[in-house]
Amino acid sequence: MNPRLNGGGGADGGRAELPALLARDWDLLIIGGGITGAGILLEAARRGLKALLVEQRDFAWGTSSRSSKLVHGGLRYLKEGKFGLTRESVREREHLLREAAGLVEPQSFAFGDYRGRKPGRRMFQLGLAIYDLMAGQRARHHYKRADFLALAPNVATTDLEGGMCYTDAKTDDARLVLRVLHEAQRHGGVAVNYLAVDQLLRADGAAAGLAPPAATAGKGGAVCGARLRDGITEATYQVRARLVVSATGAWADGLRAQGGAEPRLRPLRGSHLVLPAWRLPLAQAVSLMHPADGRPVFAFPWEGVTLVGTTDVDHRDNMAHEAAITRAEVDYLMAALHDQFPQLALVERDIIATYAGVRPVIDSGQSDPSKEGREHALWLENGLLTVTGGKLTTFRVIALDALKKAAPLLPGWDAELQPQPVFIQPPPLRYNRRLSVSQAARLRGRYGLQAQALVDAAQDGELETIAGSETIWAQLRWAARGEAVQKLEDLLLRRTRLGLQLRGGGVEVMARVRAICQPELGWSDARWSAEQNAYLALWNSHYSLPAP
């Protein structure tokens, strides 16, 4: 199988093949390259549909590389009475733990039981019992004070009576998207990054133009394709499809407005801090209620660092701009750390990086953003099928619901829409003394059937781990060679996560990154310098601490 994602590799970024590719007849045009779009592409392609996915930026650029990295059942939704959402999420979590070992991994969470604090031991244990029942398992949850402190030794001890532990799961969200896209490609799906929708095309051949929404509502016929603009070459293309699916998440109202639809989304920002593992050492994830407002906050070990999050605030910035953490959010998360880990005396200079993502939440008019529902929604409006909302964990359920909605609009297509395993299980890697057992499992999980080829492509010293992370140098070579890297930020923020794991976005290792990747990408010295400058400027403005 060709290892390349479409649109990557070579000095031209792989764009020369686009005219012929986009001129094909398509059953589905999927707009949006996050986990929702990737899931729809996979489920459509494996059932025989000719499906094309386009993404205006990079794959997983939006919410799907900026999540909390948790594949969880939504324990907190139980107290809101959302048993169906929790049950669905728990079942999908269990499937992913089995099918994507090494990419989706169990994570134990510890929650301190403090005198006088909600939700209290009895309520929490009841929720955990229901959680276990849904997962078909049973585990010990409550620990006495001394035992709990052995599990989470750095937590605050004042009024601590004991604690509870439970298990969820974590992942590398961007790599999950990439693996789903590779699996879709294996079934004939096509995905292209940096290909934006300028306008939706209507059945009468006209575009849904730039007139005010009221002037275009209900006019111009059903959506039948899109005019696309290449963000690398600026070339434009018209692509037609039997059905257009918008999987653009928090950006969905923008496309819906072309047909005159009223906004229905409430973009919410979730921001995170990244600290060195040695500065906030955790064997368990620690979950707590924020001392100011009682919202859940967590800290957990991830990819060689410690993540702290998340906030939940209305995102009122221009959606065309990249999200970034605010000073108020930094203060909010630091207050949680000071309350839960007072003896560590954490300060802002301990922070390696920050990141912020925008969640696609359906607006129900709640005054408290945290009380908005997390269920997904499907809207069919004049030929445009919008799929939005939902959670990272339930992407397969969301994709199948989208195809069920699409089926009546695709005459002649009749496919079984029961869940299938998301991933083909890759064979074990051949023994290599330079790879530990955990590294081999990690590569199999992230790269699936391509893992052995990645190891075989490694040059001297490239199976070593990059200090401060769990990434090996060979992952950089593989990404540059065949994973549609168009910009340096793609390589360092999404194909690998070095931009989040290393201080200064990885500036200290940039020389070796360049030595490995520049020849694979076919970039000139001038191109590399321009990309490096652009990446570091982006990192400093959106992934570092904001000004005081």
C-alpha cells in the first residue's frame, strides 16, 4: 500500500496530482479533517462509497489536536442524568482500548475525598458503580487516607479522608485522526489537506454566493458540491458529489450560513497547560473540583509530560484565527494546581507550553457553558448534511449515524451500517534490539500496518527517544516522507507533538529535525528558513504563556 496521505511529499507538496483527483465523480464530499470527518470517510469508504475529504488547514488542525487527550466515558455526565451518552461513550472507550492498543491506553484517575467537599464519597462511589456496570467490569475504588497518599503522594493533605480511583483512557488525539485517515485510505478513501471550501455549489450550477443570508435562503437548489481553493498553490477547483457532508465542528455555522441557516452552535474554548513530568510527577491522573467554581480539572501524565486542564469558556474570537489560552485561563488553572499540589510550589516558569481548542457545542441557552450538552447533532438543510457536536470517544457512532442519515440521499447504495472494528490489527514488529517493548507497542498503535515500514526506514540513531518526550527520531522522517506535511507546524504540532513537549517549541533540536526532514520534504534552504520562522512565531503567539 502506498504510505502517503494525499497531498504530501516532494517539493510541490504533492499538489500536481490534484486536478485529476478532484475531477473524479464522488459519492460523498466530506468537509473537515478532524476526527468526525475522518471517521465518516473511513466508514463510507469501507462500505463502497467513493468518498473525498478536504480540510482547509491541516488534518486535525482544529479541535482534534487540541482536546484533553482523553478517551473517556463521561463520568461527570451521570450527575446530569445523561445515562445514554455515558453508556455509549463507555462502550466506545472499551472498543478502542482493545482495537487501538498503544494509541488508546488505560489511565487511572485518583480523586481525593476531602471533608466537606462535593460530590462526596457516597455520591462518587455510586457514580463509579454505574460506570463499572456500563463497562462490564468491577474494580476497587475507595482507598483509606494512607493508601491514597501512596497512590497520589503530592496532593493536599488538609481535610483529606481518603480517595477514590477509577480507570478511563487517554490517547494522542492527532495521531488517532491520522490512523483513521490511513485506514480510510486503505479502503479507497481520499483525504487532502489545505484545500478550503470557497463556496458551496447548488444543483442549478450557481454558487451559494456572498449575498446576505436572507437573500439566499431556500434558493439556488440543493447543494451538489463545492468550489475549493488550494491553500498551497491558490489554484481553484470545482468538485461535485452526490452528497456534501459538513464535518467542520465548531466552524459548521459558517457553511450553514451560505444557505441562510441561523447559527446553532456555541463555540467553547478549552485551554491546557503542559509541564515537565519531573516538576509535576504523577503515576495516577489526579482529578479535582476547582476551588473557585467546582468545575472538574485534571492533571495526568501524557507523552513524557504532564497535562493540566481544562477550562470551559465562551470563545468569542474570530473563528478564522487560531485559538490561544488567555491570561485569565492561565490564572484559573494555576489556582487549581496550587490548591491540589501545594507542596510542589509550582510557578509559571515551570510551564513548557500551552494550547487551546474550540469545542463544537450545541447552544441550548444555558448561562453556564459547562452545563451545555455534549451530544452530537445532524442537520440536513437543502442538501447539506451537517454533523457536529459529540466527543472524541464516540467518533465511530457519530460516523455511522451520519451514514444512516445519508443513505436515503444515495439511491442505489445499500450497505450494512452495524459497527465494525475501527482498525485492522497489525502484526507484531520484527524484533529489534534498539526498540523497547513499550516503544514497539507505541509505534504499532500509532501507525498500524505502517509501523514496520517506519522502523525499517530509520537511519542510524533514529530509533532513539527524543529527550523530554516519548517520540523517536524516525517518526519525523516517516511523517516528512509520507504524511502530507505542508508546513513545519504540521510536523511538530500534529504528526509529532514535540511542539508541546519541548521548551520553545523544540528550538533546541531544530538542527537535527532539519537534517532528517528537509531532504524528505524537498524544501530548499530558503523554504526551510521561512517555515522555521513562521513556526516559531506561531508557537510564541499561541502555544506559550500570554503576556502578564
